[in-house]
Amino acid sequence: MSVKPLLNSALIMERFGGAIEDLGVAHGIQVFAVPPAAIVEFCRFLKEHPALRLNFLSDICGVDHYPETPRFEAVYHLYSLPNRWRVRIKCRLGDPPQVPSVTGVWRTANWHEREAWDMYGIRFEGHPDLRRIYMWEGFQGFPQRKDFPLRGYKDKLNPFGAEGPPPTQPDLATRNIPQGGRSKPES
């Protein structure tokens, strides 16, 4: 049984210096924090550098960290087919969330970015066709945000939803959302 070599993060840090942050390894995946302005250049470097060849974009997802600031995060999951390395890139975004599109680096980013737009409202600047992928075009709001009402907004298709138009500020009724982790058994 052979052990696969680890990703050379020193090579990446040498190229980008203080512009990015090496967050270490979590669950066998190298993690980096990258500012939105550097995401396209960083992704292109990871894909095209002959020693890295992170040539497969497996996912882009959104995260809502409400009530923290910056509130949103775009998370990219990359894989190197020849080297069998995994990389996660975290890109913290303000409100409203905006980040440059990486569709020029990976064509498959088209669908992943549309999903993050539809569910979280993350705008991918320069995307060739940023429109909803799950919800219909007239749908109000972004269902995976923490301020989206549990039953949705009330309309002719949803008579049991929350009253009024989508809020521009977080819904105070959602303040008691569990902050992740498992609940502790009562003693």
C-alpha cells in the first residue's frame, strides 16, 4: 500500500505570499482562505501549475454565517485527478455577497455558481448566465439564508407562509437557530 504525497502548500504560499491564508489540513483536505479579488488568479494557478494540476472543480457552495460578519462565504472544492489531492478554498464575502466568477477557469463552475446564487444570493460577477436553477424566476428571496422564514413567504401558492415581503434585514424570529454541533444529552 502506497502513501500519497501531500500537497506542496509552500509552493502556493511562495507564489501568493500574504494575499492568502493557509488554514492547514482538515479531514485530509488542504484548506486556504482567499480574498474575493484573488479567487480567479488563485484557481487558475492551482489548475494550471504542472506540479499541482487541481484540474477538477467538484463543488462550489455557499455558507451563511449570520449574525457574524462577514456574513457569507463561497467555498470551492477542488481535486487533482493525477495527484489525488483535495483542496478547499474559503472566500469570505460581505452583504450583499459578490465574488468574481471562475467559469473562465472551469466550465462546470457555471452550474455550481448558479446553485449558490439561487440558494444564497451570492452574485458571481462575470458569470455568463446567472439565473435561478432550482427556484422559479419570480421567486422572492434565497431559501438557504438564515433569515429566510421556515415556511417561506406567504403568496397565492403558499397561503401558510410568513406575512409581508422578503425582509431586507434578518428576521428576528430566527435568532435561536442552533449554531451547529450535536446537542448535549441532559444529565
